[in-house]
Amino acid sequence: MSSTALRMSTMFLRTLREDPADADVDSAKLLIRAGYIRKAAPGIWTWLPLGLRVLNKIETIIREEMDGIGAQEVHFPALLPREPYEKTHRWEEYGENLFRLKDRHEADYLLAPTHEEMFTLLVKDMYSSYKDLPVVLYQIQTKYRDEFRPRAGLIRGREFVMKDAYSFNIDEEGMRKAYYDERGAYERVFQRIGLKYVPVFAMSGPMGGSASEEFLAPMPIGEDTFALAPSGKAWNVEALHTPELPEVDCSATPAASKRPTPDAKTIDGMIALANAKYPREDGREWQASDTLKNVIIAVKHVEDEEHDSPWREIVAIGVPGDRQVDMKRLEAQFAPFEIEEATPEDLKTYPELVHGYIGPMVLGPQREAAGLKKPLRYLLDAHVVKGSAWFTGADENEVDYYDLVYGRDFEADGTVEAVEVRHGDMSPDGSGPLSFERGVEIGQVFQLGLKYSKALDLKVLDQNGKTVPVWMGCYGIGVSRVLACVAETHHDERGLAWPAVIAPAQVHVVATGKDQAAFDAAEKLVEELESRGVEVIYDDRKKVSPGVKFKDAELIGVPLIAVAGRDTVNNGTIEIRNRDGSDSAAVPAAEAADVLEARLKTLLGE
Ligand code: ATP
Ligand code: MG
């Protein structure tokens, strides 16, 4: 008995010839047109039988790899109380992305965007000793985020399926091992699914850049940009650190001098004036890269030991004038705090800062000598090296300094990554110039350290009977997003073209014409394939033209197509071809199942 679930005559399916008007990327257009998903609301999707089959296959691969590293599956509710998220400040910090709601008793609830709090509390609830550890838990579950702009179909949804895993270890070393286990499982998952991925360093922390990595699937519609080194290593822009640049010998640099520079508040103005009025002795032109631009920012700290309410720290940042400040990169340096440009109110509290002429001599360590008491931290971008001479503000209206040397004439309180990264900049690993690519984040692995265990008081007794917080990691895969990314990277103008491992079925059998003999031959092939464990979509529709059937088969995108029609009736052959159009062959009907099975093995890499 063959199954009837995947017969086109009864399957719950309606394919569309036209692209849906509001679908913005190929994967969304094709998944809707081929009958995998339907839109329920912006960023919220209904799964149809075909879509669900692919999703389940991806989930199975993820489960196998999670179970393979010893992770245990659990399942949390999506509807959660406010309290745990209050304790970690995320009830507020998540901002407008969090779906908040009230129950009938006016108690606050949320639809979980991610589950760190709940996993932490569950382990706290059940475990109390180092003997209980290590443990890794995971779930595959529906998440909710009220994304500002849901887009690209399943790629940025407001309801989506995520695999999230959490590791719990007694020490940091254990956490690192759990991280690398999970990372390894991710590589196997994406390799098995057939999705190209790049692990991208997401944070340049004290742990050598391995505290977090994002797995990006490279594709032009991606919203994330990553920088790629010739070595194959990749960083997101916030995590890039400038390789250490050599100090400059300043023994021949003239003494610093103050010069009048009227009407030269902008970098361009400074350069034009310098070249006209103060040409250099060696004939080199003044350039924007000779100027040191000092920008004032505010760091928005939360309350701490010295401040009982949130407070603003004003900080001066010195950057070469030929590079723009990259506020996102700069902000990453002050994480978890946000930053913004200093407001006129902020600047009023430092009246010595002369607009357009701010220079190092009133910033950071220089302030005391300038007779200023109130501190103002001064940080230099990593491109400003010791011994380099600068043309910069002299903290007087219409006056600039020339030949002001870092390390000779002024110092700073530290170094930061403040400026934009450019195509061609040297990569952090020194392997050559960086280039930029776009990608979609399909997963992330994260060493959380003690953040959540401290916030939620997850402690256990160690070997010496001492209470210690638990080292945690968290690891996410966007399951529904992965499905869309495969569709986005595996299709042509005629439709989807799934890798065999996750295709909704493996063979699409089409019976054409009016002759019952063709349908009988097709039916026999379907039964033979199913008895061998091959999954088949069978287009058994009567009164549907061959052209429509072929179009549907190519739209749906099953990797192998077999056609029984006139040739079957006349010559006893069945036509077999791969979805990508390759290797079309007419084979005797009795051999069709063997040929298809052999091709399938090749496609599955068996
Ligand atoms: P993004 O930067 O794309 O918004 P994120 O870093 O906020 O993602 P995580 O909190 O790391 O996302 O969630 C784990 C995984 O869940 C992500 O790597 C991604 O694959 C997936 N994901 C996140 N947001 C969405 C969404 N709105 N729709 C579908 N999948 C998502
Ligand atoms: Mg992420």
C-alpha cells in the first residue's frame, strides 16, 4: 500500500504562477508560490504540509547533532511571567521588540524572545552541587520578537522557530569546552543541510575573540556585513580590532607650534588653509590623514557603586581626520553601555572645549597642566600611534596646533576602536587586506560566563563545599530562518531546488497524458520507491496538462523528477532527470527505481 499523503490530487496544496505582491526576496516568493507557507500577518507565517516536512527534517538534523554532543531536549512555554526577565533587566532592555501582555488578573506576561532566564532558573530549581554538572539543555521552540521591520519572509519574522541550547559548567574551562562542542555541532548541522556558512567573530573580548561567534550564511540579501581576511577568518565590524601599528620615529619632527587658522572648522577647511598658508618644508601636501579630529561622546552608564541613578560620562575620542567615526564599533567598546554624541547641554559642562578647535591639550592627562580640575577621559583611536605628529585644535578660537606629537607633546588615557573599517585595511590576523561580504545570521554561539547565574543566583557547592556561581553558555540556531536561507541559495528562475537531505520528498513522479497505462506505470514506480523507503510526491492528477505538472514539479523543487507518459506507453521507458536539469535519461520502467535510488544515494553523498 502506498501512502496517499503526497499525491498531488489530494495534497493540501495550491501553487501560484505569479509572485505575491508583498514578498520582497526570492525565498519568500518561491516558498509562497510553491505552497510551503502562507502569510497570516506581517512576519507571521502558517506552515503548509510541504513546508512542515522541510522544517521537520531540519529539526531532525539539529536534534541528532545536539543529542550527539550529549545535550538533552526540554521544552519551555512561550508564554512567561515577567519576574525572571525583570531580574535580568531584560523586561526593560529588550525594548519594543518584546511582546508584553497582561492576564485577566492584570499580571504581566511576555512571549519569550529567548529563554536564558528560564533555563537558568530550571537548573537552579533542580541542581545544587558540582556533581550535577556539566549539563547541556536545549529546545526547539517558537520565539516571538516584535521586529520593527519584519522582512524577507521567514528570514526576519515576528514568530519564528529557534533551537536554543544552554550549557552549565562548574568552571570556565568547562564552559569553553561546551562552547567548542556546540560550535562543532553547528558546523556539522550546516554541512549536512548543505548551507554555506562562515563563522564570524562577534566580539573582541578578553578571551581572544572567541567569546562569541555568529554563523552567517553569505548572500547578497543579508543585513549583516562581515569582514573577511585572506586566511578565511571573518569578523563582524564591531569585533574587528586594528592590528598593532609600529611607533613612528619623531626625532626629526619640528617642535609643536600654534598657528592662526581662521574659518577652518572643518577638516577640508583646515587642509585648504594649511596648504595655502603653511606649506610643509619637505613639499608634502597636508592631507586629512594629518589632522586629528576630537569628538565628544556621552556614555550612558547605569547605576553603580558610586552613582545611585543612571549617569552620563563625557568622553573625548581622537581619530585621524580622514576616517569617519563608526558609532557602532565605538559603542561595542563601551558595552554594555550605550553611547551617543554629546549634546549641547553636555558640552556646556566643559566650557573650555572650543567648538571646531577641540585639541588634546585640554583632554585626558593634559587637563591638570592646563589648570582644569574636572576630569575628561581621552581615548585615541588605534590608528593614532606613538610618535605620530598631528595638526589639530589648540582649544582657542581660530587657532590650530601643528606638529603636535602623541607621546611627546600629549598623552591619552587609552586606545579604542573608533573609526570605520575600510575595504583593504589589514586584517587582525595579519593575513592580508580585508574585504566585505553580506550574510544572514543563522546561528550564534556565546560564552555567557557568570552574567545570568549571578543575576538569577544560580549557585552550586563546589568540591570544597564552597558556593560558587555556574559558568554558562548559550547557543541559538534560527531553524525557520535556516530553511529560508537554503531556499534563498538553492533556486533558479523556475523554482526551488532543495538539497536532497531536507527536500520535502526525494523523487517527484509525474504521470502525464490520457492513457491509463502511463498512470499504472507511475503508480508501480511510486510503490516500488516507497517500499525502498524513498519519499515520493506523485502527481496523479487527471485532466491537468503535462506543462502545468512539469512547472509545478520544478517550482516545488524535489531533487529528482521521473515522468511516465507517452514514451512509457509506446517504448516502456520512464524519463528521469535531476531538478537542476542535468542527466536527463530514458530508462526501462523496470529499472527506473534502481536508477533513481542510485542517483539519490549520490545526491545524499552516501
Ligand atoms: P538578528 O541580529 O538577525 O536580529 P539576533 O542576533 O538578535 O538576530 P539571536 O538572539 O542571536 O538573534 O537568536 C538566535 C538565532 O535566531 C539567530 O542567529 C537567528 O538565526 C535567529 N533569529 C533571530 N531573530 C529572528 C527573526 N526575527 N526571525 C527569524 N529568525 C531569527
Ligand atoms: Mg545573534
